[in-house]
Amino acid sequence: MTIIYRIVAASAVSTALFALPSNAQPRQGWLGLTDGLYVYQGDADLSAGGSFSASRSFLRGGALYSNGEGLSAGVLVSLGEFSYDFSATSTQPWSDIKDLRVSVPIRFPVGDRTSAFITPQFRWDYEQGVSSSDGYTYGVFAGVAWQVSPDLRIGPAFGAFTEIGSSDLDLFPALLIDWQIDQRWALSTGTGLGATQGPGVSLTYAHDAKLSFSLSARYESVRFRLDNAGLAPGGVGEDTSIPVVLAASYSPNPGMSFTAFVGAELNGELALETAAGAVVSRQDYDTAPIAGLSFRVRF
């Protein structure tokens, strides 16, 4: 089995939603969560000719139980869809991609100033009309974080995930950081709804208790099983990029937030492989504008 190493300086998967402890002690009992996301990507020219646009939508729900002393565990389930619109329909490699994820974040104290977490994830990515089992992958994200000071928590982590259509293992180290630089500025690695295995980092400015602004970047990579009617029947599609966004978030209360963002997808690439793993095409795409909305409710 081949192991793919990706050196990064941020945390990785969306399943680690509760993985990095904050300075605040979690409340005891159950915490419910519902959040949603919609992203639109404008037209982007492909290196081999033509162009495409895309949209992504996700809805997630789940619950987390905490004993109030640093031990917590939960279950998160999300449903999503990637919709692609290619200008050249005769050579369109795929259309709508379904995305289903189930994760089980677990966090526990190791000492007075140290916490560890482990988050198994199960995922299905497949083109509409394909059996979900053909797009099944799984993996784990785990790490340790130390409370270095009242304003800084930091530690190492790693992710290991299987890949559709390959015996390779996607293995990557990561750095967790939660740094309250001052009363208004904060730097953190983190994840978001609909994020793939790629890492992300955000610099946030708190205008006041309800309104904040952030600059975020992350690496995104998603592979999915294709149907039997396209250019590569039963093959695999892949979309990779680096989204960079400016966001404004409004939180009317601690349990609710709404976010609007704009930005661009950089270094984009689409790849198409046969069922046997041979590369049919690999195309770069130009920087594409993106915009979207998201919400989160905790109860």
C-alpha cells in the first residue's frame, strides 16, 4: 500500500468539529447542532478548453454529550451535493455528486493542561445513479493539544483516510492552534461544514460581541465514484482547489450564527480516471469567484 504524505500547518477534517478544546469549559449534558452551507462557484475556464461552474450545498445535524470535565463524545451526520455545469455537454465528465458523511468526535483529558481527541469518519461520494457503496471511504483524525497559556492552545495531529479507486492511503500531519492574540484578534486552525480532508486556517477580527470578520484559506480535495454512462464508466472524478474567502459573521446569541462570504478558488484542477485507475484527463482551471452563505444553531 502506498502512503501519500501531505505536510500542512492546520487542522484537517470537518468531523473534528468538537476536537479542539477552547478556553471555556464545556457545559455538562447534551448539546445539539444544526448547520447548513451553500456555495456558488462562477465560471472557470479549463486548460483543455471550455468552462464550468459549480455549486455546493450541505446540511448537517448531530449531538454531543459532555460530562463537564473535558470528556465528550458525539455523532454528526451531513448530507450534501456538488452540482457541476460544463459548457461542453458532449464532453461533460460528470454532473451531480452526492455526499454523505457520518463522524464520531471523541475528546478526553490527558492531564490538567492537555486534551486529546480522535474522530472516526465514514463517507460516501458518488454521482447520482451510482450505488452509494461504490463511493465509500473511511478514516480517522486524531491529535493532542496543550494549553500553553490562557490565550494559546496548540498541538500536533494527523489524519489517515482511504481513497476511492485507489489502494493509496491519504496520510497527513497537521498543527492545531487556537490563539487569542488580543481582545479582538484570533488565529485558529479549524474546519467547516462541507470541508474535505484538506486543512484550513482563519484570522478573525471581533468587531463586537455579535459581529466578526475573518480571512480564511484551506486546501480542498474530493474524489467521487462516477456512473456507467460517462466518459469513464465506473471511474473516479476528482476536484482540488485552494479556496480563500473573506467572511462576515453575525451571532445574535452564543448559540446561533449567520455568515456571508466571498472569495476565490485558486490552483483548481479536475481529474478523470477510469475504473482501472488510468488517468483519462487532468485539467487545470482558472481562478474562480465563489460566494456563499452558512448558518449554525446550537441548542
